[in-house]
Amino acid sequence: MSSVQIQCTRCKGVFRDRAGRLQDGYSRQCPSCEVVLFFAEDSQHPFVKRAMRDARKVRKEQREAEAVKRAAPEPQATQSRRFSGRTRSMERED
């Protein structure tokens, strides 16, 4: 999963966290100064706003890429390898 950069509100240090985690109600401790950052959609702090916006954007891009991947047909070689049973053309001779 992709990650986003987060800037600490106290020490201004930059660290990364996965975009899937960065949702409303998530909290994370800064690895440098150990202050706890709370992530909320209605936060007024610009660093938190930017991190939440970037995480939403990354999650949206991932969903769209997965939808395109699911909509694409499988290659012919992959489909033929999946079937390993005998065909009806081979009949037993008694």
C-alpha cells in the first residue's frame, strides 16, 4: 500500500505512514518528538489537512487502479493453464 508524508505539528519533522491508516479518528506518535498527532477530517492544522488530503487522493487512485485491473480481461495463456482436466475428444477405446 502507498504511503503519504506527514509533517509533525510540534517539531516539524517529516515521516511517512500508510494511506490506508490515515483516516478520521486515527492517531500516530511522531517518531522524533513523540507527540501524539490526531487525524480528523475537520482539523484546522494545515499539516494534518495536507496529510488527510494526500491520503484520500492515494486511496482513490488505488481504488481506480484496482477497478481497471478487475475490468481488464485475462490473457488467453492464463485461462488455458487453469484447466488441467481431460477433454471430451479423448474417448476410451474398449
